[in-house]
Amino acid sequence: MDAIYKATVTAPVNIATLKYWGKRDVALNLPTNSSISVTLSQNDLRTTTTASASLLYTEDELYLNGSKEDVSSKRIQTLFRELRALRKAEEDKQTGSLVPLSKYYLRIVSENNFPTAAGLASSAAGFAALVKAVAELYQLPQSNEELSILARQGSGSACRSLFGGYVAWEMGSKADGSDSKAVQIAPYEHWPEMKAAILVVSAERKDTPSTSGMQLTVKTSSLFKERVNSVVPQRFEQMKKSILEKDFETFAHLTMADSNQFHATCLDSYPPIFYLNDVSRAAIRLVEDINKVAGEVVAAYTFDAGPNAVIYYLAQNEQLVLGPLRAALKNLPAWKEESHSHIQELMSDDFDKRWVNTLHSGIERIILTGVGQGPQLSTNSLIDKNGNLWGSSF
Amino acid sequence: MDAIYKATVTAPVNIATLKYWGKRDVALNLPTNSSISVTLSQNDLRTTTTASASLLYTEDELYLNGSKEDVSSKRIQTLFRELRALRKAEEDKQTGSLVPLSKYYLRIVSENNFPTAAGLASSAAGFAALVKAVAELYQLPQSNEELSILARQGSGSACRSLFGGYVAWEMGSKADGSDSKAVQIAPYEHWPEMKAAILVVSAERKDTPSTSGMQLTVKTSSLFKERVNSVVPQRFEQMKKSILEKDFETFAHLTMADSNQFHATCLDSYPPIFYLNDVSRAAIRLVEDINKVAGEVVAAYTFDAGPNAVIYYLAQNEQLVLGPLRAALKNLPAWKEESHSHIQELMSDDFDKRWVNTLHSGIERIILTGVGQGPQLSTNSLIDKNGNLWGSSF
């Protein structure tokens, strides 16, 4: 019987603190500005992907959360072609000693441990896991920086999920995108105290998909150029410095201001794009109240292309930040988890009840997580020794 | 018995189509950019002000909507002092032939025919009426342009309410503000077809007062400079041209884009300022649907420092614009007024029901009006021949 060659990895979600918004090249996913993100722990949010190759397979196949996906899209085809070319180069270098996997069809199975629809940057984890799993299957010598260039072509922000900790996506300047890649600013171990609370807003159909939204902003916002040319380059250096110096206050200020400015350029687009709604606004105001009550900046909000709030804070300020959230969102199951059952509700007249009430009725889920590691090898294969998908989850 | 000298005027509300946001001099109300507005009809929204002077009076007094107001504020004192100085100059020129009104105390009574709290720019109409009423009482020779410089010092946008039709506030460049004044771009008669529907959002406490909001934006928004230095000067010329050419499509596009950009700079402020809420956003989307269904731009939204939408349209497109509004807001009394009872509800699957439902539950009042004339002399005195306030409304 022909062998099934396989490798399994897990990859993390990342949430940008300096936002990626705007492509200078749509086909290659080249951005108009550099960006920065925090990689979140795979204990809470992860994509698991098994890549396999075999002479038994009769076509390239991709399964996401149990559904067979179309692999004919340009992005998927590009990744398959480029990964095979890298494997082929190794096969040619070591003539005869390597199984010619580059000529075999691929079967790739991928699963998220969180709902795709929750707007939690699942495509970033997904494309990072896909590239990393095939690279492991092919035993490629390329570094994560080099692999990030591939992942970027699947989904821009996926390049940042190739690393743990604190990650920059350097926009690069070359037309072919060969210098537009992710680099690690600092590993998880540098500043492991960073925590994140994700407030998932009750489902609302997404206003504008992010790819078309970005292009609308690039084309129509008269303030956008100022952002990418003048504001972001400065913030990029300031934010890297704040991470290296573990200066939470500066990091928080930049994170909040940059989220606001990204959404401001969305509003300056024509027709305007809105991702923040009244619930998002209430989350912003609650964070402001939390910081006011704490007497210092202990929490920072950020919003991607949707209404969900991500609130960053340090472990030592957990009670100051989560106490008010527990009071506002006491009905949610997250507080019953052992790791957060010790949080005491914290509420006083210093908190504006309007925001508390809006959050109470508008947030359906809270995910408590923190900074984490990059992609990991896993023994948890999603494909059995015969090349079949494990039945249980499908 | 000593005589009561008096004059009564009415003054209009104006709604900016190119927004005023940001002061380069707070004391003098000098703006960071020029702005443009449409003056609305006094048949629907007006302030009536009677100014009187008499030897019988023992202090300067100001009554607004039946309440005696403090006149010691710097803004009011400046207006009284400057208006008296202009009168004094006339008295000195025509020695002995003019009653020395500049030496008499003033009693000023002012009333709005709409709720002050509705966020309908009542201060603009109020200060315009105050300046114009005293100027009439004093028989001042100053032009409306000259008087607008005074009104501006009461409330910036008040200067634009000295004129009917289409009005520009030229920011000027002098440090003393003597060239920061309103001028008429075109009178009411040039383009009388312009109509406006004001959607009053159910009461919510105002997020940030506009004066402090402006200063926060000037100080903290990194995109604001680009707006005032590069974007607005160009839009100012384009919008004037669109008015002179009665080019509604260009006028509408600029009006919507400029409202969005003003709110974008609010969001780019730190901490961010929000005036638009989910109801405002629904109004924007409904206007977009109205234009899509019409197959051309027949309606333009604009928002001041609050959630209320003002929708401009031309009389010939009344059914296309008001039909969907009537369908969405059928419970409001405005449609029973004779002038709008002929509007037919217009709704189809081309309209997104999400916005329709949000508007239905979030709008408490609709005011149907249009472009109108500038301040008018009135015989409707609010002070009787003995200097007393007319009793009925107090």
C-alpha cells in the first residue's frame, strides 16, 4: 500500500494593535503600511491543520471545519504552487534521497476551535497553519520569516500568525512583495503578562467585507494618505519601542488611537464604512471609565473590521479590568471557568450605567486569553493512517 | 412717562453642508476652516427676538423662552458693548438728533418655535436674532456682513444665520477676526427648490459639548490638519460652484463626504468623540438606498454634533425621498400636515429592512422644511408698550 505522508500543526490568532488597512497590490496582498500585532494563546483560540500527501490521492483537497472547500481560487493555487516549488528545489538538491512529494496531490484538513463567524480573524490563523503544515510535511528549510511571505499571499494578516509574542509586518518596498514579511519584535517570554479579553458582539451581518472595504478607503478617503504616509510610520517605531520597554501606558495609548484612526478612515470613505456600533462605543466608554477609576491606563481597546472589542491589559491589573466586565456581563459563562472564577464583580457610581447596560444587552460571549506562542507541531492529526478524515468531528 | 424703544426680528436656523469644526481662537470664535450652510425656512424653525431700550429699565436683561438668563457671560457682554459702541458712533455723528439709546439698559426677549433641546442649532438662530434685533433697535447702518462678525462672537455658526439662501462663512486670516464673516453665496430665489427633512433622534444625552469637542479634535487628531489645510479649501470652492450652477449631485456628494469627514476627525480625537449612533447610521444607509432606487443622487445626508440627520433634496424629487421616509416613519404626525399629506409611502425589497426598522424605533420626530430667507422684521413684539413681556407664553 502507498504511504500517507503527513504533518500536523496548530497556529494562533493575532489581533493587530497597529492596524493593517489598505493594499498597495491586491493580488499580492501588499499593504499600504506596516502593522503590529499581539499573537494570542492557542490554549484559547487556535487552528489545527494536518497536511498530507500521497500517491493515493487523485486531486488536491482542502477541508475546513468539516466542509470540502474549493481549491481553485488564485490564493490557494499560488500557495500550493509555491510550496511545491520549494519542495521541488530540495528534491533536486538531494537527488533520489527524498520522496518526490512535490508531485503528489495534497489533502489538507483544518479545524478552528472557535466559531468562524465570530469575526475572530480566523483566516489569519487558517492560512498560517496551512503554510506551516505543508512546510512541515515537506520538511522545508525556510525560516518563519520566509514562510510569512507565503502566508501573506493567502491572507495579509496571516503572515503575523507565523510568530508568537509581539509581531511586526514590515510592509516592504519591492514590487514582487519579497520583502513584505513578518518579523518578531519580541517573543512571548519577553512580556508574558499581556492579557486580552475579547467581547463578542451579538451577531449582526457584517457591513462591508474587509478586502473591498480597504480598497474603498484607499480610493476615496482624503485623510487616508496622511495616515499611511505620516502617522503610521511614526507610531510603528513608537509602538515597537513601547513593547521592547514593556511600557503599557504608551502601548495602550497608541493601540487605542490607532484603532480609532483606522475606523475614522473607514468613516471618511465614500460611501462610509461602519464597523463600530453602539455596543462597540459602549465598550470604549467602559474602558475609559476603567482607566479613570484605576487612576492610570490599565486597559486598551482595539477593534478590527467588526464590532467585537479586544481589550488588552496586564495580568497584575486583572481585577481592575475584569471586575467591571464581570459586573456588566455577569450572565456570561466565562466567569464560571476555573481560571476566572476568582474575579470579583466591581461596579460603582464612577461607571456610567448607560455603557454598562448597553454591553449587558449587546455582548453574547467573552473570551479571556492572552499573549501566546507561535505555530506548534501537534500529534493531534486530523487525518488517519489511511488518509481518511477522523470521523468524530465531521 | 419714559418711552420704550423696541424692534422685533425673526432669524433662521442654518445647517452646514461644509462643516465648521475647530477654532483657531476660542475667545473670538475664529474657525480653523471656512464653512458653508443652507439657511432653513422660518416658516418651520425660527427665533423671534424683541430688543428694547428704555430709561425705565434698571439693568440689562435677557429672557430666553420665558426664563431670565445670566447676561454676565463674556460673549453676551461683548455683543452688548460692541453694539452700543456702534450706536454711540451714530449718536456722535448726528449730535442731538438721535435718542441716546446707547446709554439705556437693554431688555431682550427671545423665543424659539422649536424645542431647544432637539439639537437644532438654536444658538445660531438665537445669536443672529439678538444681534439683528438690537441693530434694528439702534437703526445701525452696518451691513449684514458686518453684523455677522458680531454674531460670530456669540456663537460661531450664528454668523451664517444673518443671510438667507446659501451662505459661506469665510474664515479670514486677521488675528482680530475682522475678516471672519458670513457672505451670501446665492439668495433663496436662486435655488428655492432645495428641501430638507430633519430626522430627530429619540433623546440621548449629548456625548461631548461641541466647543470642548472641537478643541479636543484640534489638539489630538493627527488627521485634522490634513482636513483643514488640504481638503476643506478645495471643497469650499467646489461646493460654492455647485450651488451657483445648481448642480445637486455634486452638492450632495460634497455634503455627505464632508459630514462623514467631520465625524471621522471626531473619531480620530483622543479620547474619541461619537455623535453618530446606530440610528444615524441607519439614516445614512436609507439615504444610500433611496439614491440607489432612484438611479441618481436625489438625497444627501448631513449630521451636526449630534445624532439627528438632515436630509437635503430637491422639490421635484420629493416623492422619491419622502416616500421611503413616510413608509419607515409612518407613525409620526408630520405626514398629516396638509403640505405633506399627498406623499405616498414607498417601500420595496430594494430597501434594506434593517435600516427601516432601526429608524422606525429610533426617530421621534420629522421636520419637513427647506431653504429660506434671512432675518426679517416682525410686528410680533414680545414686549408690550410698557416694557413688559407678553404674558401668554411665559
